[in-house]
Amino acid sequence: MFGLPLGLFVEGAVAILLALTIGYCVLLNRSLKRLHQDKDAMRQMVADLVGATNLANTAIKELKSSAVEADLALTARLEEAERFGIELANHVTAGTVLMERIAKITSVARHSQAIEPVEPPNKVQSALAQLSERVRSRGAAA
């Protein structure tokens, strides 16, 4: 046709297509290398995420355990405080009853002292008491 054999033209076209394919393969290879690097980074990120998740699960279990222990301790303390409150209320009630009894006793004692007739002192007893005091004071002076 134009002085070039058809075989040479086809071979040239094949060579150009082959060169384009090789160039495309080089570009594709670079992209695949970046993808593998990203894959390794992604694998490391997933491994870190799994590790962080495991740590978080462990921390949550420990928090739940601590919460249960705190709840049990608080419940025990509340029950103890309730018992002490009841006991204190019983003591206050008993103290109030005792105070009322003491008030009644003192009231009765005051009224009975006011009602009892006061005996006039016996003159003989009074004289004997004075005499014994003088004898004591003389014994102390001598």
C-alpha cells in the first residue's frame, strides 16, 4: 500500500499497544503497591481497634464488678443504719418513758413532803444535841 508491508504495520501497532499495556501495568503496579501499603496500615488499624475494644470490654467488666461491690456495700450500710435508727428510736422512746416516770416520782415526792406535817423539834432532844456538841468542842480544845 504505501510501501510498507502490512505485517510491519501490524507489528508496529502491536508494539505500540504492548508499550501502552506495559505503561498501564506499571501504573497499575504502583496503585497496587499503595493499596497493599494501605492494606497493611488498615490491618494495623483494625488490630489496634480490636485491642482497644478488648481493653474497653475489660474496663467495662471491671466497672460493673466495682458497681456491684459498691451496691452491696451501700446496701449493707443502709441496712445497718436503718437498724441503728430503729434502735435509737427505741432508746429515745424508753428514755422518754423513764423521764416521765422520774417526773411523776418527783412530783409525788414534792407533794408528799408538802403534805406531811412538820413536827416541832423536841426540846429534850435539842438540849441533848447541844450538850453533845459542847462535849465534842471541849475534847477538841483540850
